[in-house]
Amino acid sequence: MDWDERFRLYMTSRLANPHFSPELAAKATIIDFTVTQGGLEQQLLGRLISKEQKSLEDQLTQLQEEVTSNTKTLQSYEEQLLERLANAQGSLLDDTELIDVLATIKTKSKEVNEKLVEAKEKKIEINDKRELFRPVAARGAVLYFCIVEMTLINWMYNTSLQQFLGLFDYAIDFSPKAQLVKDRVHNITSWLTRRVYRYINRGLFEKDKITFKLMMATKILIKDGKLTNGDVGLLLKAGSGIDDRNKPFNWMQQKQWLNLKALSKHKFNTEHTMFFKELPERVNRNEQLWKKWIDENEPENTPVPDYEEKIAADQNIGHFIHLCLVRAMREDRTLLAASQFIKEVLGDEFVSPVTD
Amino acid sequence: MVDPATIGEWNMEGLPSDDLSIQNGIMVTRSSRYPLMIDPQSQALTWIKQREPELLEQNTVITLNVPDLKRALQFPLENGYPVLIESIENEVDPMLDPILEKQITRRGKKCFIKLAD
């Protein structure tokens, strides 16, 4: 059949992780349009600015247009110049017309260059203003990826980007206005977090709710640079990865001992060098005290022997360290300790029962 | 590879403005082979539809499951309209191979392509 040159073919796939055959990969260009956390952050920032400070975004587009047209003029001047020079006949110095042209081109290109420099400075200024709003976009991206990861638990929890953007817009439109950008950013961020939590929470099974909240809390801390993935790994895996048969305490279960060893070897964050390094030794020295704490009905509400002050002194992740300790020694109390942790990171509202 | 004006145009058409999306945009528009976009969030879909208004005018947004794929492709092939095939799963109909590989024969001024049934 006939073939028209203008024919174009596009193909899209909705699968997040498709397996295309090598033959297909050779025949078509496979391009991954899946949003990444960084990409989403940029998109959200643009969306936010265009709603929040329309003039800023307009200024930026206008500036970009100006820069483009100016660069183009500059290029055409340069071309003109070369052409004149190439076509000049006889001695260059005798051609007065040419010299005039050269002079005008020179002044004009100087003007354009000045404009470009000006535009550059302005751009930096605008970008600085934009950056003030970045925390909101960053939080948004983190929350969206929490939602996406919930699909791993249950396929039913799929939530589209559109839905999420709806929530994002809602938070911008309805959160309280403020005079200072800083306050405004704070308002939007907390509204967004709360809104997303309530919205998603409504659709989750009871047993998965705490998972979602815990994920939100840890991911937010990771994004803030207070926790690392390794820290979360410790919370989840504890001592299951190590082997040590020389348990010195008869009253302790093997599992608890392994967890304890794992804790003592773990480096929290980057600055905390082995927070629990002396833990086995301390337990050995204060055996009675520790045994009492571990056998406590509510160890998560009882002061930790030896470490209570040190944990409280850590403003950033003391709550997380405490959670890890409870999880290591009393797995059955982990969920309750996790609730406390969530409450401290996200706020009361996230642990109090909701009725809708 | 592109100037800011083009990028601005793409953004107007609905392509997200982050770096990765722009790189993807370059790949879609500059690649010599036809693009197959992995697009769980439908961002590429929205963009392409805006970019190629003829898709909606000529009703050439199709899936591989249309009753007569050959007929659906014939009209745009002969008249030079864009085609968008949505929701590709892991396999692509081998019928598309000649198109993907651009097996075009030239006879005089006209070009031809052979499609199997």
C-alpha cells in the first residue's frame, strides 16, 4: 500500500514494568516516562508556583523568551559580520561602508550582551524565590511515592497521579494564607500531609493503616536527611541477618540476643557512630535492670535503663532509636511504639482514631 | 539538542517541565525509530495527544485490539497522519514489523510499504 512520508507512529504502554522482547527493543525506541521522585518534585514546584505566585512564573517565561530572541539576534549579527568580511573586495580599510557596518554591529551586539547578562541575574533572583517553595514540592513527591509503594502491599491500593495532583491542588487552595513565605510553605506542607493521610487512610484495610503511616514518617525523615535507608532496614530486619550462638544471658531469647547484637553494630544516620555500641556490655553489667525493663508490661512507656538520657538528648532521631530498641527487645510491642513514633514525627492527629 | 523555545512549546503542549521529561521529549521527537513509551502515569499520552491534534481529528488513537488493525493503519499510512497505539502490553503484533523497521520500497516518486494480513 502507499506510504506517505508524513506518517508517524506512537506507542504507549500503561504497564509500569513491562518486559519487551529484545527484537522489539531493536525496532522501536523505548522511552521510560515513569515519574521519578526528582522529576515529580520539579513538576510539583512548577505547579505550585503557577498557582501561588503566578507573576513569578510569568516573569520566568517572559525572560526565557527574551533570552531566546536576544541570542538569536546576536547570532544573526555574527553571521552578517562574517558575510560582510567574506564578500569584501580590495583592501578592507578602504571600504568605509563596511567599517560603518562593523561599528554598528559591534555596538548592537554589545547591547544584546548586556541584556543577556541582566537576564541571567534576574533569572537567578527568580530561581531563588522559587526555591523557597521547594519544601512543599519535596514533601509532595515523598508522599506520592508512599502512595505508590502501597500498591506492593495490595494491588487494590493503586492511586493515580491525577488523584494525587487533585489533593495537591486542594492543599494549595484551602490551606491558610500567610504573610511570610516561610509560614505559607509550612501551612501548605502540613495541610498536604494531613489531606493525603486522610484521603489514603480511608481506602486502606485496618491492618495496613499503620504501615502507611510508618512509611510516611520514615520517608519524611529520610528526605530531611535525618534517617538513612539503612536505619529503616535495621528497624525492619533487626537481627535476622546475623548469626551468633554465644548468648550470654539465659533469660534472653536467641532472637532478642541477635537483635541486640545488630543494634550494637548499627551506625545510625551518618553522624551517629554506633549509638548502641556498648549495649551488650551495659546489659551484662546491669543485668537485673535490663531484664526488668524487657519483662515490663509496657516497656515503650518505661524509661530505658542506661540510655534514657542519651535517647532523649537526640532531638533528631531519638524517637526512632527508641523505636528500634523496643522492636529489638520486645517485638510484640513494636506497633505501639511505632504509634508513638508516628505521633512524634507527624503529630497527634495521625494516631488518633478517625471516624470517616 | 533543543533550544528553550522548543522546550517551552512542549511544556505548553503538556509535557512536564522537569529535566527527565525534556530528555524524553527529545528522544521522542528526534529518534529515527518510532517511540514506545512506558507511561504508567499517562503523562506521555497527554502530551502526544496535545502535540498531534490530527490524532483526534482523524480518530487514529487505537489499541492493538481493534477489529481490523490493517484497515485502521491503512488510511493514516496512505495519507500521512499520525497514529497512536495505546496500552501496548508485553507483545507487539508482528503485523507492525514492516512499519517499525520502515521497510519501504521506492518506485519512481512514490513509496510503498507491504503489510501482511
